[in-house]
Amino acid sequence: MTILDHNLIPESLDSYWMPFTPNRQFKEKPRFIVKARGMYYFDSNDHKVMDASAGLWCVNAGHYRTHINEAIRQQLEELDFAHSFNSGHPLAFQYAERLVQHFPAPLRHVFFTNSGSESVDTALKIAIAYHKVCGKGSKHRLIGREKGYHGMGFGGVSVGGLVKNRSSFGPLLPGVDHIRHTLDTKQNAFSRGLPAHGAELADDLQRLVDLHGADTIAAVIVEPVAGAGGVVMPPEGYLQRLREICTKNDILLIFDEVITGFGRLGASCAAERFGVTPDIMTTAKGITNATIPMGAVFVSDTIFDAFMAMPDPGVELNHGYTYSGHPLACAAAMATLDIYESEDLFTRARDLNDHWMDSALKLQQAPNVTDIRCLGFIGAIDLAARDGAPAARGMDVARRCYENGVWMRNIGDTLVLSPPLIITREEITQIFDTINEAIRACE
Ligand SMILES: Cc1ncc(COP(=O)(O)O)c(C=O)c1O
């Protein structure tokens, strides 16, 4: 049997229905990525581009980490797969014990999934089931936030706040409501780090409590820093206030840290960076440096203990996935953690934060830049839309940057940056210099 050369350009592109992609446009002018090393991707034209997005916010330790590759290879030799339904393999337990040491107490228990979407749906289900276990079965409403992105499972889409992701899929989950988003470009444009105005927007949760009754609400889920909704930072004091309202009303606070977990903000997670601890935290992406799909939902001792105290000694949570705690994923995750620890990657975005923010905010001088949001290794640059052609300028600038060696995503007219945490000062400068040139060239 021969191994296929995956780098050959395919003859037909018809069968593969690509996710979140205008398939017809892509297939008319396809772009193939064929290799990755460190901070860089190589496309099928042998063009080298810096990966300013860490894949999709996931290759936090950079590409082609031989330590991770080797760990996966060795695990394959030993145990390719064993399920975790009333069975177990040691690595999942060892990894869970080690993983929780890095995250704020009391989030000391993890439920493994295979993606961010599964982590979110798992977290929502745990929240509702927790209240039932505590004898409060009426608490089943879920609250999300406008502009929120929580993956594409039905639960995640229901609590999500992006109209394009919601509008094609019918009525979604019942009993879901949303608080207001916190993007305020009038008061907070060009904030250095967290915006000063808007903590009071957390009181919108109190409005929903007053509307629905605290005894009907299970949980509120927010991204501490919203990503796919265009990168929205939490105003100073906002998350603290959300926490207070949740605690007061016996509502679980879920932080969706699928993009902010694993070092993106210069700490293990946003909860640690901002000093606000949720009851449940969802993660994925950086957990395995994106080599093998995996996610982890962290829950507090209180939640875990409530399930473990159920009088019925049977299955405490009728939920799980065939690949929860997959041995290859655990091996990849363990090796990824080795790298995060040995290279101090969780604190790197903090060490280089001033240079990141200085470099980003310099773009304020460039034409058509209407806002910049930056913190840790996250950046967003809003460009004014061209008359009658929304997203055209964003697309042109991103395309020119790609041609000039830096690959980032544009969400409409917003350029979004989330590079691998191994990025150097010089590479940070290069990213923003490249954007600066492209913005001026694409006026
Ligand atoms: C905050 C957040 N939650 C959930 C998800 C979904 O993750 P996945 O695509 O792995 O299902 C994402 C993906 O970008 C995300 O940004």
C-alpha cells in the first residue's frame, strides 16, 4: 500500500464541502497550504507566510513541534485507542491531574471532549444537570451574549449571538436569552488593553434575572474576550460584576475559553489573567497545539462534588463522546503541556504585551483605521468599509498581507491577529509593518 502524497494538488475539488467557506469562490481560485514549520506556513506555490493566526487560535506553541509529534508516534505504538465508557487508560487520568494544576482552583475536574463546540454543549448540559441534581430542576434557562461565538453545536449556536450563524437553523434551543454585547467604539476606540467604559453592561444580566426569575436560570456563558464576533475586550470591572450577579442569583458562570485558554492572554487562561473565576470553563484548540482534536471542560469542586454525592451510584452524567480522552489526544496534550511549561509560554504574551500593544496602536495613524483592540497576543484592527462594498477593504488588505508574507484572517473589515505564542519581538514588528503597508496600498 502506498501512502498518498497529500501535497499533490487535487484534480477535482467537487466532493469536499468546505466549512465556513464560500465554496464556489474558493474552488475557482483555490489556495492550498502544504507545510508548516514554527511560525510559518508554506503554500503550494512554495510561498512562505507567517502564521499570524496560530491556525485558528490553536497552534499556540508553533508548528511542527517534534516533541509532540514524537509523543503521538510513541502512543500509537502502545495503545491506539481505548474508550472511556466504564473503562479507562492511565494517560487520561494522569493528564487530567496534571492539567488542572495549571488552572485556577477550584476548577479541579475535567470532562474531555473533541472540540470547542462539544466543550460548550457539554458545559451547558452540565450546568442544567447540576441544578437538577441540587433539586432545582426549574433552573434550566441559558443566557448567552450578543456577538458571542460558542461553536456550531445546537447548544452553542443557541447561546451564540451572531445572526449569520443562527438564522439558517430554525428556532434553536428554547429557553435561551442574551445579554448585550460590550463593544462600544464611540467611548472606547483605541483602548490600550481593557476599555475603561462599560462595566455597567453586566447589569443587563440582572435585567434578565428580573424578567425571567433567578429560579429559572441555570447559567450564563460568555467568552472573556469575544473572538469570532470581531474581538471584543471586556470593559474594566465587567467580568467581576457578572460574577457578582451570578453568585447572588445562584447562576453558574461559564467562561468559554476555547480561544483564550492556554496562554493567549499571558496567563493559563483569561480567568487567571482577569482574576475572575467561573464555575465552568470550556477549552479546546491550544490544548494539543491543534495536532489532535481535543477539548476539556473544567468544573469546580462544588459542581463535581454535587454529582458525586448523588444517592444513586450509577452513571452521574449521561453524556460523553466515543473519543473523550482519546489516548492520542492525551499524549499530544501531555507533550504540549511539556512545551508550555519548559518554554514559559503561558506568560510570554504578558512579557511582550507592551511591544504588541505599542505596535498595534501605531496603526492608528494609518488611513481608514477606525478602531484597534489589543491585549495579550490578540489584536483587531477595524477598517472603514468602502462605500457599498462591506468587507472589500478588509479582504484586500488581508490578501496583500498574504502576498507580502503575513497571513491573518479578516472578519469583514476587521483584521484579526492571534499569532503563536513563540512569536519574537521582530516578528511582531514585521506583522504590523506589513499591515501598515497594506492598509496604505489598499486605500
Ligand atoms: C469561543 C469559542 N468557542 C467555541 C468554539 C468552537 O470550537 P470548535 O471549532 O473546535 O468546535 C470556538 C471556535 O473558534 C470559539 O472561538
